[in-house]
Amino acid sequence: MPARSRPFRQCLAIVAVSLVILATACSAPNKLLVLEWSGYEAEDFWTDFKTANPEAAVTFEIGSSDADVLGKMEQGSQADIFHFYTGWQQFYVDAGLVKEIDTSKLTNWDKVPESFKALGRVDGKQYYLPWDWGFTSILYNTDHVPEVTSWDILFDDTYAEHISMWDDGPGAVTVSSYIHGWDEEAITDAQLAQAEQEWKDQKALNLHYWTDEYADLCPEVKSGDIWVAYAWQGCYADALYDGSQPIAYATPVEGRNSWVGLYGISSKTANYDLALEFLDMKLATLTCSNAVTLFYYGCANQEVMDAIEDPVLIEAFGIDDPSIIESTNFTPPVTDAQRTAWTEMWGRVKAE
Amino acid sequence: MTAGMRGVRRDAIGVGHTRLPLGLIYAAMLAFLYLPIVLLAVFSFNANTSLSFPLRGFTLDWYGQVLDDPALLAAARNSLVVATVAATAATALGFAVSVAVLRFRFAGRRLLLALAAAPLVVPFVVLGVALFLLFNIFGVPRSLLTVALGHSIVALPYASLILLSRIVGLDPALEDAAMDLGASYPTTLRRVLLPLVGPSLLAAWLTSFIVSFDEVALANFLAGGDPTFPVFLYGQLRFAGRLPVLIAMAVLLMTGTIILTLIANRLRTRSQ
Amino acid sequence: MLGRRGSLRFLAVPPFAWLIVLFVAPLLLAILISFRAERGPIDFGSLLQASTVQYEKIVGTPSWLRLLATSAGMALLVAALATLFAFPIAYFLAFRARDRAPIFLILLLVPAATSFLLRVMAWKVLLGGSGAINSFLIWIGVIQDPIGLLLYSQAAVVITLIYVWIPFAALPIYAALQRVDRSHLEAAADLGAGPWSRFWRVTVALSLPGVLATLFMVFIPTVGEYVTPFLVGGTDGFMYGLLIQDFFSRAGNWPLGSALAVIMLLVTVALVAVALRVVDLRRAVA
């Protein structure tokens, strides 16, 4: 046999053995596979569960967007638990991918405000557990931008090359719907065409579109290269802590947007009780506070939110100003057809 | 008419005799390649969590934290294992393809060549999704192994092209001579061809290793619960304070890779 | 004792099998997916209900087709320049470094093993609007406003790609140059060739397989490149590969993404086929 294939055959043998070991390992009883977003696999975000179940083996698969998470779950991901954001609740229920949550077994459930619980309900049944949440609004540098009253500042050519919009079609359509007063759940073809043209004209005003908050947006906000941005409050808190640029977070007249992260248990899971405990422990004090202090995102445990004393975080979440929440628009559910139309629209905007 | 008669100096005919400062060109290229690395190394000792000037002070804290972070070390180890397996597979297969295509005539010869180069045309994400679906159909659990398999495919064209370029320039008469002396073909390959293509094998292996090591699109779809280093890195970037630790790890990995490949090269030349 | 003929099986079968299972099969699957009308779970019964909706969409969107042409053009530029700049590096490795070439080669390639993302972050510190280079140039008075060209532009994408490719581009050329040796050049000199002529007609000619391999190796994947335009392209440096990536990962629209990829595949293969014809033609004429 040629010399080259002898080590090759050995490799093949090792590979076959590893496959067998891996296959058996995957069906052990105290293992959980979580389909998570990049960064959330850090132990800080499930530390209470880890303390309560030190022998449990939790591993993570990464999903890169809500569409990606749905796609993987639809195509047979082995995940026991998955994490996604508001607007997508109906899809998992319709596809039979999610199992109801038995809230009687959750020890932290009573600390969750009713409005958050409601977001996790579909057809009257509690399918999802709310966890992280935040605002979307306009972040701006007060040295260069005196005041922001409306979302349409993103289209203001006074700030050309210092604007940054999030690289997301549905996000762009949402902004257009706020500015023009359209019904987000019933965007017509004519309205979509108008939005498309406006965003094509807006493209040149951006320094670039941003995709990842901490890698893309925050450094350039702090260095003063970006003066106006569609942003979540994470970079706001980050900039306040950093202090090198004077940054403010607007409350536009059309209202801010708010999003909530939800966890669901796969209908195919073999470890329902363990998964339920994992979800419960997500709301535990330390885990929840870590989301607040490490990512600057809100957490659904109201006690944790009430206990915040850091002035930067109080400012970032607008805790002292109840009028903010009153004018906030929550992300509504959107149909598959609409979402496809909006993402294709964005593909045309980017290619122009 | 001989060169002597035309006044051409014999010693001026050589390979590599040009007036171009080749060494300088190489050094300049190296400088450009290492500039961001040097910058990263500088920041890895900088007492600041953001990448900016002015520098704030020397510290070894970040390197200390690397050793304290089991998840980081595990991700680095995962990538090293995956890249080694993928590179070895791709190089071995690339060598097999090159020899088969250049030294034999058989039906399907051109097809093999085209197939070996074809993964270049397909975007990683397409291959990732398709392999993901395929593994699902056949119930193959996703793991570092499936990532390595995917990587071996995308690295194969690079290994093949490098080895093809080398072997096309080797005279088959050398191999024929060895066989005339009684060697079997496998022995001929091992003792005549392999030593001659040594540096190209190294180049092919290293290229395949690099293609695998920093690859994210396939890893996102084909990995099970264990992250590779670039996937892990991307996740950690969300933590403002972790950046220098990640940079320290990247610098360590690069230094380690240089040392290991220099050692491997030493062993290779020793055994010749 | 295994003879020559018998060895062919062991050389040709493993790569064929590997490629068929891990490449051809998934590729066929991707092509089937491109004929679906909507995104959604793929069950294998419905795979056979073909629809050309995605292809019609693409053909009806001129900006996407123009993007493909632009991306191919950028890829050609990158391939040509990377090959050109790589040639002296390969020459150095083959003829100056010679036996110590592997070490120089390792030094050249290893930076590429460091995370591309981190390297680009480091470059952004240098090239960005408030980065070191612009700050320095403004400080010494050469410019008033920061140069936007260095980052978030088409030029930034092309320059970055050339920079990334040069070490790899040098490899097939280096591999090919190894068959040039003194006797070839002496023979040419004996026939009356001067130094430039010897270089062109011996060295370059013998390196041609490597040069061609490099051109293809760089051009083909660069058409579908997405990481570099993603990191440094901004709104102007958008490339077709990023469009595909967006539809797969951000929109979860696998049918449209696959259809875009199939079209890119067909165009690239067509371009390569044409190029091979041209090359063969030249060889026939020369």
C-alpha cells in the first residue's frame, strides 16, 4: 500500500472511533444544548444554574440572527433551548417546535412584570420566558448634533459620513413606518417602494452600516467618528462609562422601539425538567444582574431592575423617566412574506 | 558561437542574479504583514481595554488572564485540533490528486482535477448550509469532526494547486529510474517524490491549516457544542473588557504556530 | 509489491470519494434548494416541486447583476495585482532563499493564522478617520480633513484583498520556479539570449503553470468574497458574496441565497472556461 495512505488509514480509524464516542456522548441525561447568540454562552449568563447543577454539561450552538435561529430549529437542530427576539413568537408555535412552559415550577416567575409575561404567550399559552430587553433609539454626539427630535435625523445630510444605520431591512422599514406614521403590520407595496428609495438616498450619508454593537459601533462612537446612530442602549452606557465623547440617547417624538429576548424549550427535548430549571435560573438575581452590568441590557426580573443604583445604568435604561416607556413602540409580529419582502428590499438598497 | 566568444561572462548567468533588491522587497512585504501583528502585540501589553493611543502603561495582566480562562484555552485547542486534522487530510488528498492527475492517464482524470479545484467557486456559507442539511439527513451529529471535514474540502483546492504546480516541474524519469531499479511504486513515491516536494508539502499544509484556523462561516453551521477559536472570539468581543485578553491569546497562538512549524521543518530536513 | 498501475486506485479513489460525499452531494442539495419558492423547513417531498421564482427575482434585479459584474471585476484586479506583487516574493524564495526557503515561507504565512478580525481592528486603529495615520498627516499639516478612502470604500477592499493574498499567491509560483535551474539559463545564454530575454523566455515561461494556478486560485474565491467587504467595505465596497451571506445568515432565505450562489458559480465557471481557451490558444500559437 502506498506510504501515503497508511497514516491516512490510521486517521480514518481514529475519526471513526471519535464519531462513535461523540454519538454516544450526545445522549447523556444531564446535558443541555442551547442555541444561543454569540457572547451569551459565557458562564456569567447561566452562573446560577451552574452553581445549582455543577455536574450538568451545558454546550452552545451559535445562531447569528433570528432568521438563522428559526432556520436551524426548523431544520432539526438538536438544541433543547433556543433564544430569539420579539416578532418571531408565532413561527415556532405554528411549526410545533416549542413546548409549553410549566410556570408553576418556576421560582422566579412572580418577579417578571405582566407585560413581559404577555409577550411570551401565544394563543393564551405560555410558551416563552422573557429575559433580556432594551431600547432602540438614536444615539448622538452632542458636540456635533445639538438636538434630536425625530427618527428622520438619520436622513439628515448635515451629518453626512458620520451617520451609522443598523444593517437590517426590517429595522429600516420600522424606522420608515415611525417617520411616516404607517402601520408596521400592514405595510403596502407603495409604502415599501417609497421606503426603498429613501434608504437608497440615505446610503451615502453613512460612514458604514453597523452589524455588531461592540465590535463595530461602540469604538467609533467613542472615537468621535460616528455622530448619529440607530442604536440599542448598550453603546450609550459604554460611551457614558468611557467618557471621551459627550453622547446622548434620544427619545424621538415618534417614540423609541423596544425589543425583548425570549427563551423557548424545544418540543423534541429529552431533558424538559433540566431545561425548565435552566430557564428559571436565567431569571435568578446574579445571572440577571450580569446581563445588566456586562451587556448593559435590561433583564426581566423586576427586583433586579429596581435594585440598580449605578447612575450610568439608570440613565441608560431611562429608569427615572416613566414617560419614555409610555411612548415606546414594541416590535410587533410580522409575517414571513412581509419579512422576505423587507429583507429583499434591503438587498436592493445595499447593491445599488 | 559560444558565450565566451560573445563576451558574456559565464558567472553572470545564474539563477537569482538580478539587480533588483529582492531581499528588500521580501523584507518590505514582511514588514507590512507584521505591522498589525506588532500593533496587536503592543496592545496586548497595554493597560487599557480599548484599542487606542495613547498607551496607558505596561502590564502582563492580560496574559495572566489567558491562563485563567478555561473556555478560551478550550476554544484555542479546538481550533488547533480541527485545523491540524483538516490540513493533514487536505494535504494528503491534494498530494494524491496531483500524482494521479500528473502521472497517470485514466478516464475521469480531468474530472478529478476540476472537482479538486471546484470548492473554490462555492461560497463557504452555501457549503455550510448544505453540509448541515446533509448531516441532518444522515443523522451525523455535528461536532468538531464535522467542522474538520468541511474545512478539509475548502482547503483541498489550495493544497492541490500548490502541489500540482510543483510536481508538474518534476521529471517523471526520476521515478521511472527508481522503479527500474526494483522499487515498488509506493516506495518510489515515498523515497523519490516526497523529498523533492517537501517544501511544497509544507506550504500546502500550512495554507490549509490557515484556511481552517480562522474560518467562521462553516464552523457556525457545522460545530456542535464546542466552539472554535474564531467563533469564540467573535462572541467575546461583546465584552468590552475582554478584548486585550483575546489579543494576548491571538499573539500566543501565532508565536506558538511559528515555533511549531519551525520545529516541524527542522525535523523534516533532519530526516532527509 | 504494488506496481504503478495498482497504486492508481489508492491515489484516485479516496479524493474522488471524499469530494463526492462532502462536496458534490451538498452542492446538488444547494441547487435543489435554489428551486424552492419560499424560505422555510425543507422536507424532501417538497424538494421536487421546482419553481424558478428565485431566479426570476434575480434576473429582474439589475443592481444584483451589476454587483456580480463589479465583484468579478474587482476580483480580476486583485488577482492580477496580487500575482504581480507575489512574483518577486516567489523569486526570492526560490532563488535567494533556496534551501532555507521553508523558514522564509513560514514567516510569510503565519501572520495569516492570526484572526483576520483582530488584524483588521488593528488596521482600523491606523487607518480610521481618527486613526493614527490620519492624525499624523493632519498634525504635520499635509491634509486638513481625514482621508476617507483608506477605510470603508471599494479601494479599501481591493487593497486589503491584495495585501491578504500576496503570501498565498507566491506559493504556486514558488513551487513552479523550483524547476528552473542554472543549466536552463546557461543553455539560453549559449544560444545568444541576453539577461532580460533569459528571464522572460526561461524563468517566466517555466513558472507559467504556477502563475496561472495563482491567478485562478485568487480570482475564483474573490468573486464570492464577503469577509473583507464586510469589515472594510462600508456602503460602497459591497460585494456579491456579502449579498449571498446576508440572505443566508440574516434573512434565513436559503432558496434565494442558493440561487444567487448558483448564478455566481455559472458565471465564474464560464469565465474560467473562456480563460483556459485563451491560454491554450496562446500556447498553440507560441
